[in-house]
Amino acid sequence: MKPELTVTPRLAPGVRLNDKSQLPRTLLMPERALRLNGPSLEIVQLCDGNHTVQQIAEKLHALYSKAEPKRITDDLLGYLALLHDQRAIDF
Amino acid sequence: MTTTLPTPLALVAELTHRCPLHCVYCSNPLQLAKRESELPSETWIRVFQEAAQAGVLQVDFTGGEPLARPDIVELVHAARVAGLYVSLITSGLPLDEAKLAELVEAGLDHFQLSFQGATDETAREISNSTSHPQKLRVLQWLKKHRVGVTLNFVIHRQNIQELEEMLALVDEHRPGCVEFASVQYYGWALANREALLPTRRQLEFCVAKLKEAEERLKGKTRVVFVVPDYYAKFPKPCVGGWGRKLMLVSPDGAVLPCHAARVIPGIQFENVKEKSLREIWESSPAFQKFRGEEWMQEPCKSCDRRHQDFGGCRCQAFLLAGDAAATDPVCSLAPTRGKVDLILAAVNQPEQAIPEQKPTYLYRPNPL
């Protein structure tokens, strides 16, 4: 399920990032773990319940200014939908 | 051929074999570890630190009943501080609200509650104990905490008919995940196989119901279904491949590549009391025995699926084919598949041929 731009995603209960000192950065979940790098790590770090999807998109637009903004937003929505279906985030 | 050594990702910490339940399919070995042989807290704490250093991400606290250890809160805390993601796999029995709060406070990430059925009556028959009402209480207490929750229903011939009621519990409590784990046949479950192996018709019912549930619960609860591998066309990638992802430390400190590995004769398991976890992972003969592909026979050796299922389960190969290096007999390509088909044929006789009577179970006892 794709999120609305106004919702504030946050990690689901039982889901957390491993410690900064532990590389590679990994999203830890019941019985599973997801290696994160680049944009996926930046997105997950912003899923803190304080940023709307719109705000996350704007941060990514600034970070990846050479890419087309609409494309970034579409990819973001797709990735958040995937994390939601995997029960990694709530929104 | 050079192969890089895999990194262990998961540690199964079998803290004790003591348990208030006596489930007829318990995954513990037939020879249970005695209480007096259990590792002390400080050894477990060292094991968690060594595991994290070796690259392990997650630890599953199990047993027996892990809550039977009086130091459980201290162990959860130590594992979390060591950098591990901590799951508790429990019957929920020796628990009260205060203890749950302490566990969460200590850093517990994930609480997996096992169910023997959807009704008290079935749960009693399977576990030879009273536990179902307590599990329902635990579900209520869990709502007060922000912790991962998985409901684990172990399913088999005697409780598949309660699937709808099990799903109703899921609807009511909305855990992050629900597992419908079919019994697999080792140890205690093998001894009780005749009573537990479902019919093909039951399995088809289950597949249809759970497919529907998965659709309905998408985005709410993740539904995991583990099929009974006797009915599968290809074997399961048991423990993600021998010595490839997982290490299990038993209550007395012996380190095993899987729950059932002790059934394979001639393997010496090293102990955390004598060696570090990393040393055991990297160089113990037990972990090397079926690591990689060198040990494989045909048809595995030249099979395209060998990187997917790693030849299936070594323990099952020994138990059913009499050779731990054989292709898992549940594989449709295995020369010994006929043995599995015979077992299935006996279960799937026309229904009027099966006399309906209460099975006689071999219950798992408590260790001394």
C-alpha cells in the first residue's frame, strides 16, 4: 500500500536499525534482516514518526539534485509501500 | 575450489531444556540436557559477545522454556548490550505483567508466543499441561508494550480443524507476524508422526485458507506458512544450509549446526566452555562436515537447485535414508522418495479405512 504524502512513517514495533558502529547498517526485524545502503538507509533513518512522506521526498530531492524529482518521489513511494507490506514500517 | 567462509547471522540460544509444557512435537533432542549441566549466566554473556563479534545479528532465546531461567532478564540485557537483536521464543507460561515489563526494559526486541491450538482442550491434549488461558492473558499484556510480536501456531493433523479460530485470534490481536508452522518430523515429532502428519486434504484446506488470510491481512500482519516437507516437491533449505547461517548453543554449551544434529552418529560437537564461538564456527569438524558442496552425492551434486536448498536436511536424510550425506528423501528427485510416499499413502487412505480414535502420544518429559 502506497502512503499519502501527508503521513509520517515510523518503524514498526520490533523493527530497528543496528548500531552506527556496526557495519553494514542493517534493518533488524523479527526473523529477518535487511542490509541498507545509500538512499534506502537515508529513507529508513527518516522513518521516525516526525517526518511526513513529503518532507522525506524533499530531503531526497536535495540529496540527489541531479535526478528528476518526480522519479525520486515515485521510487520513494514504492519503497515505503514495500517496507509497509513487509511490516517494517507503519503509517 | 576456494570458498569464502560464510558469516553466521543467527544464534539460537537454547537456554534450558526445562519446560512446563510437554509438547508431543518438541524440537529438543530425545536426550534432554540436565539442569545441573546448564551454562551459568557469565558463560552465556561471553557467548553473546563472541557471537556479535563473529557477525551474528540476531539471537533467539529458546529452550525448553527460556523463562525458566531465573537470570532471563539479565541475559536479555547482556545480549542487547552486546549488539544483538533479541527474540524470546516462549510458551508465555512462567510470566507475569511485571516480568514482561522488565524484559522489555532490558531490551527485548521481539516476543514470539507459541500456541498449541485455538482451544484449551486441544492445547491440553498436545502439551499435557494447562497453558492456553495464560497465553490469552499474555496477549493482553503485550498490548501495553512497543515490542515485536509473533504468534506461532504449530499445526498438524490434530489441530488444523481449528485454523479459523486461530485466524480469529490473529484478527483480534493483530500481531506483526503470524506463523503457521507445520510440524517437521525429528525427535519427539518423529515418535508421534502417525498422529501428527496431516492428510493431503487438510493441507489443501490450509493452503487455501492461508492464502485468503494473507491477502486480507496484507500490510497488517505478515502471514508465514511452513508446509510439512513430506508433501513438498523439493526439500527445504534446512537452517539456510549447514554451517552457513546459524549456530545453536545447547543448554550444556555444545554448539550444533541445527536443532536435531545430535541424531547423526559420529559427529563430535565442541563446547563453548572450551573454545570460542568463532573458532567453533570456522574450524570445528561438526560445522565443516556438510558445509559447501563437497559432501554431496547425486542427484544433488549436479542439480541446479543445490544452491537453493543445499540438499535439504541432513538429519532427515539420516533418519529416513540411513545416510546423512544422501539427498533429503522428501525431494522428488531423491532415490529414496518412495519411503516418504509410503508414509503419505498410509495417512491418506480413504477416510472410512482410518479408525477414528484418540492417538496415544509419547509426551516429552522434563529433564532431571
